[in-house]
Amino acid sequence: MREIDKFEKNMVEKISKHGWFAVSVAPAVGSDDPEEWFTYTVGLPHTLGWPELICFGLDSDTVYALLSDA
């Protein structure tokens, strides 16, 4: 079995502490259009029995506020 990397370790720690973690996926290189970004949760099925959530086309402040409120 391989060791988890720094990103994965951070994700596991955040899920343990907060119950979920958000991952943002950047658009193609050279684009700064926020509508090309998407962000999804990790950990909700494990901690709350919910499906994961995904948001498209929102700026980072809005998407993290939305996911936190959920």
C-alpha cells in the first residue's frame, strides 16, 4: 500500500475535523473564466450520509459559502 501524499493527508485531516472537504478544479491553462471552474465535496457520504455536492460556474467565495451553508 502506498503512503498518502500531502494533499491527501490534508484532505483526511479536514474531513476528520469538519466532516467534509472541497476540491476546486481549474479550467484549461490560460483561462480565468470562473464559469469554467467547478468545486465538489469529499466526505459527505461518510460523515452525514449525504451524496457529494458539486457546483459549477461560481466564484470561490460564493461556492465555499454555499457549500458551508448546506
